[in-house]
Amino acid sequence: MVFSKKGCRRSEIVLDFLCKESYDLRDFVALITFLRSPDGCPWDQVQTHESIRRNFLEETYEACEAIDAGDTAHLKEELGDVLMQVLFHTDIERAAGHFDIDDVADAACKKLVCRHPHVFRRDEPDVPDWDTIKQRERAQTTTAEAMDSVARSLPALWRCEKIQAKAAKTGFEWPDTDAALDKVEEETRELREAVASCNADAVAEELGDLLFAAVKVARFAGVDPEQAAHAACEKFIRRFAAMEAAAADSGVPLEQRTLAQMQPLWQQAKQTAGAHNKGKKSAQQ
């Protein structure tokens, strides 16, 4: 890769990042390589996989927020940030002599072809089970091995859901939602006992069991537990904001009220939000 400061001439790939009117993927790869080179940016030069791991997660979540908001322009920007992370991590490995972006693309394409035999092989017209294909690729012979391969860096509720789904394929599953709810009640009782014992380790264990059981109910109901938890957070923020505003309007802020004095404002906020949601549903029908 050659970098020129004089113009936009191309001899194989000659780039000038100062005068180009538009850029393509090759430019992006070259730019990351240049920024990490001795003539590039001091900060970029010293980064490692570990130092920018959180950045990767943050950019991915921001792209998800753009999807949820239906904001196409914002999604384009955030996908660029995610791609930058991919290229950055890849360039770290390229510099170490392990692989480059072409190797990444090669492996991804081979994986997609392998996982679509119904498209690329005429002797297998039926759509395959992806989990089965992945287990074969990873030489996994047991369901437990497949469970253990679910990324530990996933959000916890999401990981619970994926592990439970793998167990269910073996038939290890509650028969219906009522049975799953009974398990939630059982775990709630055990959590109360752990709290009463003042044993922090027991509380942590039983709380984890309760959350795991709640995810099982979500699966039976066809609800994404992560999205349900996020929706609960958003609902709480809206109600708290309404309560806080009502308290300020009355001249007595929340900080100067007891919990008992806050409760009427909280109930009012819930009722107001409930009426607003009913109005939105009626307008949509």
C-alpha cells in the first residue's frame, strides 16, 4: 500500500486521504493500517485487543440502538464504527503475522457456504439445522459441549435463553408455561430463605436461579427476555421522571420526602403512563 501526498493517482493502490472525494472498503483497510503505522497516530499504535474490547461492545450496542430507532442515517454511521473495530482488531493480527482481512473474509465465506448446503448442494435441498452444523464444525459431540460454547460475554439473560434452547432440543424442558411459572415460585421461595439466612453467596446463587427460571417463562411466552428487561428499564425511567417532575412542581422535591410520601406520586405516574399507553393503542387500532 502506497500513500501519496500529491494527488489521487493510482498505481495499483495509491491513496491520498486528504483529497479523495469518496472512499471504499480498500481505503478503510488502508487507513486503519496507516493510523497504526509508525507514521500514524500514537494512540492507535499502542492499542491491543484487550484495550479496545469495550469499544467493540459499545459500538455494537449503538448500532443496535439505531436499528431499534429505525434511524437509517444513524445506522450507517454506527455500522461504520463497528466495521472500524473489525478492521482494527484484524490489523493487530496482520501486524503480528497471523491473518489479514482477506483471511477473515475467506473464513466467513467458507462458513456461510458450509452452513447453506440447501443452496450450494443440490443433493441436500432441505434447510438444515444450524446448531447441528455448528456442532459438527466445532467437533462437539454432546449438548453440554454446545452449551459451554455459548459466548460468556453475551448479556446474561440472552446466554440463559440460548443454553435453555439447546437443552430443550434433547427434550429436557418443562411441559408448559404453568410448570415454568411454578419453578419461578419455587426459586422465589428459595431466594427468600437465602435472604433470611444473611448468606450473600446463597443469595447470589438463588437470585441467579430465579433469573434463569424467569427466562424459561419468557421462552414459553415467545418473549425476548433482554428486550423485556430493557422495556422495564425504560418504563421505570419514564415513571420516575414523571414522579420527580410532580414532586418538583409541588415545591417539595423527592429528596425531602419519605418513601411513604413518594408512593402517591409513583401511583399517579403509573396511572398517567397507563392512560397514555391506552390512548396510543386506541389510535393505532
